[in-house]
Amino acid sequence: MSEPLLRLENLTKHYTVKRGSFATATVKAVDGVSLHVMPGEALGIVGESGSGKSTVAKVLLRLTDPTAGRILFDGQDITALDGDALRALRRDMQIVFQNPHSALNGRHTIFDAIAEPLVVQDGLRGQPLIDRVSRLMDLVSLPRSFIYRYPHELSGGQKQRVCIARAVALKPRLLVLDEPTSALDVSVQAQILSFLKDLQQELKLTYLFISHNLAVVRYLCDRVAVMYLGAVLEQGPVAAVFDRPQHPYTQALVAAIPKPGVPAGHSLLGGDIPTASRMPPGCRFHTRCAEAMLPRCATDSPVLAPLDAGHDCACFARGPAA
Amino acid sequence: MASDTTSVAPTGWRARHAGTIRQWRLYAHLFRRSFSSMLGLFLVVLFLVLAAAGPALAPYPEDTMGAVHLDNRLKPPSLTHPFGTDEMGNDILSRVIVGTRTSLWIGLIITGVAALIGVPLGIFAGYMGGRIREVIMRITDVFLSVPGLALALAIVASLGPGITNCVIALSLVWWPGYVRLIDSKTLALKEELYIEAARAIGARTPRILFHHILPNCVSPLIVKASMDMGMAILSAASLGFIGLGAKPPSPEWGAMISVARSYMPDWWWYALFPGLAIYLTVLGFNLFGDGLRDILDPKSRGR
Amino acid sequence: MSSLLDIRDYRLDFDTFDGAYKVLDGIDLSLAEGETLGIVGETGCGKSVLAKSIMGLLPSPPARVLSGSIMFEEHDLLKATAADWRAIRGQRIAMIFQDPMTFLNPVLTIGQQVCDVIAAQQGSKPKAARLDRAAIRAHATRMLELVRLPDAAELLNRYPHQLSGGMRQRVLIAMALSGSPRLLIADEPTTALDVTIQAQVLALIDDLVQRLKLAVIMISHDLGAVAAVCRRIAVMYAGTVVEDAPTAELLARPRHPYTKGLLAALPDIEGDQATLVGIAGSIPNLLTPPQGCRFHPRCPLADARCRSEKPLLRRLSDTHRVACHHV
């Protein structure tokens, strides 16, 4: 088996927030996450708001510094890279953000937006730059007539294509997609998703796909990790995790998707998501868990343990430990 | 919609800038709808025309250079001297017109220098944050906590009276407002997703500042500068009035009123017309600035 | 079956600098007492504009009504005066919105805000029927209990930021229902919420509909969420209703090409999908909407007739209506 392209080891990101005038609280946005992504694979990260899935993306792209843990890209430890070495690394890992409306500078034309990485990293200018930008627009199926338009003249789906063109301009190896379709309409979402799937084949990309939409992850990804309050509770191949969810939280997530014909309120997860600054002790999910019956649930924190090939779950009531 | 499907990049200036042209047409449309904005624009344009062509338009150009016509002293407004004459027998209309150019220079230099000092400090403070921002903003606070005109008075007093020193003094007290404005704008822009996107691409800090943040600061900057033009002219006139700015007989509005106050109220026209010039200029720039803010600030923009 | 709400040939333009946007183009919809109707469509289809029309919340200008009527309990809402609206809003028709936080004032307690809403409704009642302060507060508590908020009495003293998103949406539902309206309009009520919280809120709305015999219009881009609550769904595209049918029938046997496209574009959590088919093209610019059927530039079935003649919403059966020349 080949080496993973990206490996996160015990990645942790804590923020200190002010509470009132003097008191501070620690927000454990990401709390000991270990993941790996194989070359050419698409790994999905799903979770609700506050699960830390977007923070994982920011930390692994080194847009913000981790509190602890290591990030290995292609075998190289990039946790402490800075300056020119970090800038060079940005060629290899790129991101597409959730909201294409705010990810593009309204004062820059489409040309400026797609050209920026080529200017910044390669110092390209003049006709070669125009040619490269035009080819990238062809790649993402944007009419060339859009080249000197401004973002506000484009639809949401077209803007997201601009963002994708920008992200793949430098031929990255890893593309992080942070909820790339959640601001779009379903018919446009379907266009972008099937385009992303083709693009992965064409450019031999590795995807890290972050989403709250399980069905979208199921469509695009090979494996999935389910996050809750900063930790991974279950991970494995998409078919295994979504067809036979093991962790009570994953089961509730899958059941919560509204389905025609099934009356609303079927299999409800009670309560609210605790905030990451007031983390419950023990298993972080036990306050909402329908099965939290073991005494350990309220005191110990379960770790990911393998259930079967490549399918891990962090629950005392599951797996060989149970 | 037909052009959307063509696969060739547009050529020609109009096609390439179609979006920009439409944007400007929208601005013009919104601006035209407001009477006060148009009045402001009219006053500002009038002011600029008078400043540009002043000596050519003045009926008695020699009266602005300190000529003496003792036979013609303090004549009330008439057809030959629509604004009347002053104690030297000089035509007040000519002096008000020529004074326009002085006022324009004063306004431009004060706001220009203030922006030149304030904008880099503000951008730097806002983007860097932390201790650098603390230092810059506390120095700004110190300047803001002293009344600007009083501080300018102190500076002119130490440099000696005169129009140049007056402009230097006012420029030195004018910049803190720009630091405040640009700092808060930068703080907000820094959180924008496209700034993070630029960082993810590997853009260096200067590129982010000059390509992303500065262009987005231009709108509030233009609005503030256009309003400040009027205020700067007023402040310079105030210093002239108390004898610390331009010296008579140079045709500066504040200095003219300063002399005229001893001829009040019997020779009312002497103080009235320079005063009216100051009033209309300040009003014009304020209305113009307000109009610009209405069209440039997306929050108040109704389509 | 008497209809509670009856919209006939409702056409609306938005006047802007660029010209008139033809936002709604001949809407025909009706809703019976106690019926649940979902309105589904993508950005710019006019579903929120329609909802705001029913609530009388559209500023004019830019909105300009060209034709039609919106009859509610035998009164034409398009002719309602400011005084009429005070008696209608909150007490006959109520609305809840997408983002609960923007509709709650952060510096007032939940109790003050719920009580304010109830107090405002007293004005249009006869003097004898008006509630005093204690009764208003008791009513507020009952309303919070109705939406299944725990510790309702205690919650009245809290501030909005101390509540989670799901709880805030419940508070807004409580406020909307405090005047016992006959019709509740829910504009994307769960879009800002997480899936597990969305499921709770949808279950609550479903439960309230059953218990209070409320008529509901639920507007959403999420077909799944609408289908979970509504018995009937109307699909809108570019300012027109293209299909209107009972939920189960619409999902099982969609007739309009747009509805079919919308269903095919939904990724499915169950089973592996090899391909996902989007609808080619993008929504039309309503400044210059396509001639004939507004969907024809994106429609696989489009022919000459579709390009010239606007299809009418025709009845296929008692309950199923569709606007397409090819059905």
C-alpha cells in the first residue's frame, strides 16, 4: 500500500475566547484529530456546525497554526513551515470555499481572480497569462466572454467555477473543498458535483471534502469521517458508514435527513449541540446519546477503534471493546 | 443573453469594460435622483471652475494684488461692483473669485497630506493588529483628544503666522480621522473570505494590502476626503480670521472677513460676500460628500 | 372544500434602474382550511416574493402589481388598508423566517419580545376581550410550552444570545402562533439549522399543524424538508408555478420536465449513484424572461410551440396540475 498524501496526527486547535471582561474560556475547536488521505482518494468530513470540520481545513492548509499535533504532506512534516517554504507548499494544496460570493473580491474581474495564483506563484504576465487563464476557463466550462466581467455579474454556480479554476490553476495535488455547494441551488449543485468528479479523474486530484450534507459526501467521496465537537467519532468507506452506521451519532445523523414518505420526527436526536467551550466530560456525545447507558460514558472519552476493515468507531458500546 | 454563449474573449474597450460602464451609469442615475447631491455637485463644480480660471474671470484682476483706489472706498454693491468695494477701493467680487484658488489649494493640500499620513498608518494598524495597532491607535487617540483647531493654533504660534505654516499645522492635526476610518475598514476587510483565499494562494502581505484591501478602502476615503475639503477650507479661513493664516491684502476669504469685521454692520457687504463664499463652498462639499456616500455605500444603496 | 387563500392570475414586476423585472408571472394557487402546501423552487423563482405578497410586506416601489387578486377569507389582500393589515398580520396570517436571530432584538429578553407581540394584538380587539399584563405573560408562557420549550417561565427572562438556533426558531414560532392565526407562512424555516435540529423543528411544525388545524405554506429550496411536512407541493420556476400535486404523487410521478430535473439533481444517501444529473444552463434573467415557456432554454423537450406560447397550468386530475405543452 502506498503512503498517504496527507496525514494528520493528533491535530489539535484550541482558541481562547473572552468571556465578559476578565474571564477567558478555551474553545476546543479541534481536539485530537488523526486522519489520512491516500493519493487520488476523496475523503469526506461530515458534521454539524461547531464540529470543527472547517477548522481542520484551515489548520491543515496552515492558514492558522495548530495548538498541537502534526501535519504530514507527502511524508514531509509541514507543521512548522513558514516563509518561502510555506508559500511553495501552497502550490500543492488549495482550497475552494463555501461561499463563492464572498470568496471573490468584488473589485477584481474574473481574469484577475483566476490569474492571481499564476501571478503570485509563477510571476506570469502578458499573453502567456491570458492564454493560461483562457484554458482554465475552458476547463471549468466558463464561456470566454466572461473574462472581463465582475463577480456580481455571474450566477452562484458560475462564481464557484471561477473559484475552482483559481484553485486548480497551480495544478495542486490536494484540493480541500469546504462546503463548495451548500450556497448553491440543487440543480446547480448537481452540475458542480458531477464536474468535480470528472475533474478529479482528469487532473488526478486528491480531495478533502467538507460538508454537512451526507448525500453529497456519499456521491463524491470514497471514505468519510464523522466529526462531532472537534473529534472524529466514526470513519470508514462511505457505503459502510452510511448504510451500516455504527456510532449512535452517525445513526441519528442519517435518520435526521428528511425523507419523503417518512413522517417528520421519525428518530429524533434530542437536545442541542453543546458548545465547544463547554465540552461535556467523558464521551463528548453522551449528553444527547440515546444509548449512553454505560457508566464509563460520562467519565471516559472513547477512542477510535477498528470494527472491521477500515471502519473505525469511537464508542464504548461498539466494537471489540464492548 | 446571446453574448453569454460566445466562446471568444471580448475585444475592444467598451466590451471589456461593459460592467464598469454599467456601474457608472447606475451611480450617475442614483446621484441625479437626489436634489441635494446635484446642488452639491453644482457648487463644487462652480468652485473648481472659479479656482481654475479665477484671474481670467475677475473683472478687476489688479484689485487682487493690493491696488489702491481711494476714490472708490467702501462702495455698496452696484452694477460696476456687484459685491461692492473694500476700504482700499478694491472690487470685492474680484477678490472673492481669486480667493477661490487659494482655498482650493489649502483644502487639497490639507486633505491630501492627512490622507497620505493617515491611510498607510490605518492600513498597517488594521492588518497587523496586536501591539503595532495598539501603538498607532493610542498615538492617534492622543491627537484626537486635543481639539484640532487649538492644536493647529499652537503649531502656527510656534512656526509663526502665514499661509504655508497654517497649512502645515492643519495637515498635522487632520490625519487621525483617516487612521480611524481606514483602520476600522481594514479590520472588517481582513475577515473577508477573499483575503483568506489570497493567503491560501500564497500571496505576500504587500500584495494583499495593495491589491485587495486598499482598493476596497477607496470609496469611504473619497467620501471622507470630499467632506473634509469643506471643513479644511473652513478651518484655514478661521486661522486667517484670527490673523494666523494668510495676511491681508492677499485675497483669502478668512483674512478678508477678519479685516471686514471692523466695518460691520454699516458696510455689511464687505463681510457678507467672502462669508457667503465660505458658506457655499463648505455646504457644497458636504452635500457632494453626502451624495457620494449614498451611492458608494452599498448599505444605503437602493437599486 | 372552501378555500382559505385563493391567488388568481397574480402578476408582479420589480421596477429598477435596469428596467422592470418580471418577478411573478400569473400565479394561480389556492389553499384550503387546514391544508399544508409546500412551495419549492430555486433562487430567484419568486417563492419568497409570493410569501411576502400574502403578508403585505413588499415595499412598493419597487414592487408593482400588474394584475390578479389574493383572496384570504373572502377579502382581497391586495386592497387591504394599513388598518386591515393590523388585524390580519399575526392574528389571521403569521410568518416565520429563515434566520431567527435577525428577528429577535438582542437587548430585550425573550419574555419582553413575546409579550410585546401579544400586547400589540390587543389593540384590534374589543375592550372587554383585551388581556391585562399578567394575562399576557401567562399567555406567553403557554405559547412557549406549546412549542415544547422546556422551563418556559424561566426562559422568558433570558436573552436571545443565550438560546441555541433551534430554540430561537421555536420562540419565533411561538410568537407567530400567539395570535392564533389560521395560516402560517414558513419561509425557509430550517435552512439555517443543522440536520438534527432541523428534524426537531420539522417535527414540531408537523405536530402543531395536526393539533391546531393550522393551514401552512412552507417555502423552501429543500424538497426533502418540505415533503416531510406538507401534503401538497407546488413547484415554482422563474416566477411561474410549473407543477402542483399531492406530495407523494409529485415525488413518485413528476410530470413537468423541471420537476423531473430537480428530483434527478438530488443526491441520495441510500445506494451508490454513478452519476448525478444537473439541469443544464442557469436561471433566466427576469428582466428579459424567455418568450413562451420560461423553462424552455433549459428544457430537453423544448420545441417551437414552447418558444412562443406560454403553457397554462392545466388540470391532469382533481389534484394534479402542470404547466407544460408536452404533458
